[in-house]
Amino acid sequence: MKKYLFPATVSLIFGTLIAYFLISSYDHAEGITVSRNAETIYYVQRGAYSSKESMQENMEGFEHYIYNVEDNMYYTYIGISTTQKNAEKIQGYYKEKGYDTYIKEKITDNVSFLTVLGQYDELLSKTEDGGTINAICNQVLAKYEELVNGEY
């Protein structure tokens, strides 16, 4: 019995250490969305701010915008589209107004919002009018607030 005690103890310690290192290596791994209905959508980002007050002050000129808090930063978005082309159209509209923007890809599986966004994207793809682009962006952001943010 004594001759098996040392190898069993070493095996338990070794197994515990390996399990600890394997589990801790997944702490910082990014997850992916797994859903049949998940789609990539394109967000037009206006800026990133370190405080909510700074964000609100810099976004005063926008009728509608949404924001996410990630890593203690407030990221603001002023447009959403299902296609890269429409996201670039929104970006171009805001560039003409003097705003620098960035396009970010994210995945969502909210079927209701994706349906509404698809309908607005059809309208957006058929227009070049700045006022119409602005109105569509405002409607999409309002629907996002209602259908996506409202579910949390």
C-alpha cells in the first residue's frame, strides 16, 4: 500500500496543476455567438469616451445614438446596417457633415431587429439623399432601443 501512495499523490497534484492551467487559459478567450439566426451587422461608431458625461456632451448634436460600455469605455454608434455598402453610405453621409466614424462588425441573433433592419436597409440602398439617410438611421436606432436594448 505504501508503494502506491507516492505515485498516487504525485498524479493527483500533477492532474490538478494541468487542470488549473487549462481552465485559466480560457478565462480571456472570446466567445462566439452560436445560433441559426445570427447575422453579422455593421455598426457605424462615432467615438469612444472614458466617462458617460463626456459621451453625452460630445453626442449632443445627434438626435439618436446608442452606446455600449466595454472595458470602462463608452462606445457610441450612430448607424447600423446589414451590409458593408450601406454602412459605408452612412459613414459617407456623416463624413460630409464633418464627423469621423468607424465601421465595426458585430453579431446579433435578435430576429425581430434583423427583420426590421433588413427592411430599412432596402430603403437605404435605394437613396442618396442625406435627409433620408439621416431619417433611416434615426428610425433604425430607435428600433434598436426598442427591440434589442428592451430585452435586457
